[in-house]
Amino acid sequence: MLRKKVDEVKGKAADAKDAAGKKVDDAKDAAGKKVDEVKGKAADAKDAAGKKVDEVKGKAADAKDAAGKKVDEVKGKAADAKDAAGKKVDDAKDAAGKKVDEVKGKAAEVDEVKGKAA
């Protein structure tokens, strides 16, 4: 009778041990799934961040290119303005030179008339 009771208790203990082992295994499986899920979300977040970084780098490169083109355009306009100003200066010098020659010519005529009158 005692033997039967001992066997019964051993059986219940074995059942309890099996149930506890199953619960531990279930908890491990659930934890493993959760870890995999978190790893997956982390990988997705990393990918999304990488894409965003690439997108920002692309926009920065485009902005740099646009700024470079604008600088070149402004430099070109400045060079054109400088050339135009230089041409106006040259034209003014030519006009002043012609006027000086004209005045010298008139002065020579006056001197000539003075010489004849004297």
C-alpha cells in the first residue's frame, strides 16, 4: 500500500515535472519568437534609416550641383558685365580721344588764322 502511494506520488511528480518542462519550452519558444520579431523590426528600422540617409545624401548632392550651376551662372554674368563695362570704357576713351583731336584741330585752325591776321 505504501509502495503504491509512493509510485502514485512519483507519477504525479513526473507529470508535474513534464508539465513544468513543457511550460519552460513554451516560454523559450515565445521568447525566441519575440527576439526574432524584435530583430526583424530592428533590421527594418535600419533599412529604413539607410534609405532615408541615401535619400538625404541624394538631395544634398542635387542641391550642391544646383548651387554649383548657380555659381557658374553668376560668374558668367559677372564676366559678361565686366566685358561690357570694359567696352564702354574703351568706347568712352575713343570718343574722348576723338574730341581731343577735334579740339586740337580747331586750335590749330585758330592759330593759323591768328598767324594770318598778324
